[in-house]
Amino acid sequence: IVGATGGLFVGHLADRKGAPSKLLLVGVIIDAASLFALQWVESPLQFVLVYGVIGGAGNTGMRVVQSTLVAKWFVARRGTAVGFSSNGGGVSALIMVPIIAFLITEMGWRDAWAALGVIMLVLMLPLVPLAVRAPEDVGLEPDNGLAPETSRSRVSAASERSYHLSEVVRTWQFWILMTGVLVGNYSLQTHTVVLVPYLKEIGFSAAAAASALSVYGVFSLGTRFGWGILSDKLGVRAAIMLQATLTALAALLLLQVGGTLSMYVLIAFTGMTLSGFPPLQILVWPQFFGRMHIGSIIGLTQFFSTIAGAIGPLIAGFAFDQTGSHSSTLWLLVA
């Protein structure tokens, strides 16, 4: 919530020449400082303040830069580029989870936080000078000058019109798109929370349910790249409609799951369908409103989508308390 709220105030900075590197530098320093400080916390309230408030503030600039740079550097092949870059979080999870487990075992959880702060500084600080707002700032062209007639996109850097945030919020298209993105983010967060308890509810063991979540992660990783390519071929409109339809189908099929094999197949299918939403929701905004003022636009939209994602698990918990079953949440996701 802190990170999303901060985006409302600093999103427009990502649209200014030279600002992304400064946002990234400040964000890395604050975030690393919060990680260092976590080794000294003595109460849950201190943890919330250090990790949630200070860390969230540091994460603000990094979130905005991450969501805007690729969209500004690519137009004709934006889908492929965003699909490729969105795999970073998944790759990080595969690499960092065993590293963190090793650090905790060898050093204890307090010193492990400090070690993570060092890792962040060592890996991120050298990248700060590379955060250039747009290719034009260093004498280059979007897509490395890919000509429109050879591009797979119907929009080129020359033909793309960029809207200011003040213009965007006065269009009905923005609020329709916002509603769709909020529903999609609700679906994404709720799926990941409810999958394991639903599988346990219908008779699978805790171990089988946990392994299913691993299958979900593996199949959601590589397919993000495919969704990005698909958006370049079909357009973002068609790709995100297909993604939403297939996600609803996956939830519907999970309600009919029987044996172990079918469970793993359907969980893999769910991972493949849900994996399309993170890159496609990034692509929606520059597709409709251009790239030059995308920082201020994403700063606004991330605030609402974060709230939608946070509300999803609460609604799932309320539905379970009222009905005694997680199937009600899956029916709501289908709807």
C-alpha cells in the first residue's frame, strides 16, 4: 500500500529526462537500509514500520521505473520486450529462495536480512546509470529503428500519440480499462491464495497441494514471454481478452478436478493462463495512451490495482467463512 501510494506522487518523475536513474538510486538505498534495519527489530510493530513503511517507500521508485522503462524503449515489439522482462521476478524466486534458506541456516534470520541488504546494493547500484528514460535521450530510436512496415505492430514510434494524465482521466476508455485491470489483478492475487487450500479441501494431501503450487510457478514462468509475443501478433486487446477467457475456463475446470494427474494438468494450465496478466496489464496503458507520459499514468493505475489485489484474499476469506467452501471463490473468479 505504501509503495502504491508513493507511485501517485513520483510516477510523473519517471517521465522526466534523467529522473529514472535518480528514482532507482534513492529507492535502492532506502530499500537496502530497511533490510539492514530489520536485523534489530524487536516487535511486530517495528517489523511493519521498517519493512512495510520504509521498505515500501524505497520500493516506490523501483516499481515505477520497472513498469515504465521497457514501455518507453519499445513500441513495435513492446509485447515481446515486456513479456521477456516480466520473467525477472520468477527467475529471481527460483534463484533467491535457496540462497535465502542457506543464509538463514548459516547466519540466522537477523543477519540474513543484513546480507540481503548487501546483495541488493552490490547487484543494483551498478545498474543505476543504465536506467535511461527513453532511447531518444541517448541518440537512439525505439525498437532500434525497426521500420513500421516490417514490424508486427500496427503502431510505430512515429505514429504513436502520447496523452497527458489530465487528458487520460477525462476519457471513458481509461475507466473501462481500469475496471478490467482491477478485476484481472483481483483474479491473479486470489488464485494464488486459494489454490492450495482448495486442493486440500477436495481431498488432496498438503504435500500434493504444495507441489501443485510449484507446478503452477514453473508453468507461469516461461509462458509470460509467449503472451508478450502473442500481443505483438494479435494486439493487446485480443490477447488480454483471450487471457481472461482462458483464466475463467481454468477456474471452471478446477471445480471439476478429479484425480492427481488431472489436478496437475489443470494447475499447469492455470499457471499458463494467469501468467499472461502481469505483462498484458503493463502493455494496456502505452497501447492506448502512448509512452511519453506513461509514468504518471502507471503511478495512478498501480495505486488502484494494488488495492484490488489486496482486497482479493479478504473477499476469498469472507466467502469461505460464509459458505464453508473455497469453491464459492472459484465460481466468483469464473464470473
